[in-house]
Amino acid sequence: MKAIVLSKTGEINFLKENLAIQEVKDLLPGKDEVLIKIHYAALNHRDLWITKGLYSGIKFPIILGSDCAGVIDKIGDEVAGFKKGDEVIINPGSNWGDNENYQSSKFNILGLPENGTLSQYITVPASKVYPKPEHLSLSESAAIPLAGLTAYRAVLVKANIKSGENVLITGIGGGVATFAFLFSKATGANIFVTSGSNEKIKTAKQLGAFEGFNYQNEMWDEVLINILNNKIDAAIDGTGGDVISKIMNVVKPGGRIVNYGATKGNANNFDMRKLFWKQIVLYGTTMGSDKDFKDMMSFVSEHNIKPVIDKIFEFKDYINAFLRMNNSEQFGKIVIKI
């Protein structure tokens, strides 16, 4: 079978040297596993960071990718509930542990350390397999797993967004941020967004955002305060850095901030006085547990949520898919047809 294999890391300019489509060993399912013929896979920033060498525990060779949707090709001897031909998606997280509040030290994600989804086939435990949502295509379903789970935990589990609340989502256009938008909208919240692109802000407003703010304007937080007068109930952030300080400016007293990433690095200007004086609740979060994934799948089906697909690339055109993500050109998920 063919797969996109990472053989070394380095600058994105050397992407063609780092990643290549190769023939790899065919797979057979274990007794409690299924073999899935992958039809579509989706990229996450995690794949890009690994390719650049900006991730811990990198090993070679490795097949990247955490998201996919496809059709069951073979089932293990002890697998029940699935049959050949079933259309499915997978939960890419393993070994969450016994505590729903945080992941165990053994938690891992497909695509590193285990081979991932940028491949024609994959074997996974049947316990990690879910039927494709009936209202979605395979390409749409492939977009859900990692980003959808991260966003669901941030929006519904940590922030506990309710109808009528004002929610700020930073970095709209990214995979997790876009799912956070969709999930918040499904709850009936009023959504405000930030982006460095006026075009992405325009797209978010077309999708139902109340207003958007370009963070290239250093005073975007003051503009938001003037509009809402400190009435942001909760913020979902994946950027970190000094954006956190601006978010503390705009959330109301007693507001919630949920952070799932740090693309802007660590905060150099973190006003502790504002944190305690405004009684702000600050949560950190990651992907999510098996329970979160199951609940997310029910939520997606119940609310007929359709992932925002940015662009679908052919398997042979994977380099341009990675470059599009590297250049932050996408709005929603980048999908690769296998």
C-alpha cells in the first residue's frame, strides 16, 4: 500500500525532501481491530509541526495524520458490531486514562508515535471506530476527529457555553477554531471572532458571526470593549502569547477563558491582577477523552453540524496541502483524497 512517509524534519522549504509517497507494508487487523480502506484524510497543525521538527518524540520513518474516514475492509476475529463495507471514522486518541479531567501520561495520538492516516489503509482497535454520521459525506466526516474533539471539549465540557452567551473565538479559520464556532453556534451563543485576515472575518460573518476583529490592529480589544462593554462571557483561544492578556481585557467579570494551544508562544504580558480582580476562570484543555468523542459524535448528529471544508487535495498533491496550511490560507479543514 502507499502512504505519505516522513523521513526527516526541517524547514518547510525542504518539504519535498522530508515527506514522500512510499510503498509500505500491507496491514492485517488484529483480533480486536478493523482494517479501514481510507478514502479521505485531513490535516492538522500537528502534522505541520512534526514535519518542521517542532514536536517532541519524533521518530522516523512515520506516517503522519490523525483524521480519516473510510470503509471497513477486514475485521478481526473478536470484533462485533461492524462488518465489511461499513462507512466509518475513528477516534485518534488512545490511553486517555481514568480521569475525565485530564489525560494520562500514556495518552497518544495517531500520526506519532503510531503510524497515522495519510495512507491507503490503517488498522485500529474496533473500540476507536464510529459509524460515519448519516448526514455527512466521507470527505466531511474525515474533517471531524482531532479538531472536532478538541473544540467540543473546549466549548461544551470546559467553557460550558449556553444559549445567549457572548463567545469570542480567536484565530478563526483554523480547524479547531472553526469547529468551536460551529459548536458554539449550535448552542445558540452569539459569536465574535478574531483573525489576521479581513477575508476570513468576512467569511465568519457570512457563517453567522456577529462581528470580527483583525488582530493586526493592536487596539482590537479596545474596539471590542467599546462595542460590547465587557460582555464577553467566554473566550476559546488557541493562540496563547500576549493574546491572553487582551482576552482578559474583553471578558466580563467572572468570565471564562479556555486555551487549547499556543501558536503565539508564551505570554510576556500577563496581568495577574486582572485575572484575580475580575474573577476570571482560566482553563487549559487538549483533545479529549473517549467519552468526549462519543458525546461529540452525538452532538454533531443531533445538530446536523457540517464541517467547513477549505479544500480537497488529491493524494499526489499533498505538498500543496501542507503549504496551504503553512501559509495560513485555509478557512476550515484541509482534506486529502487518498
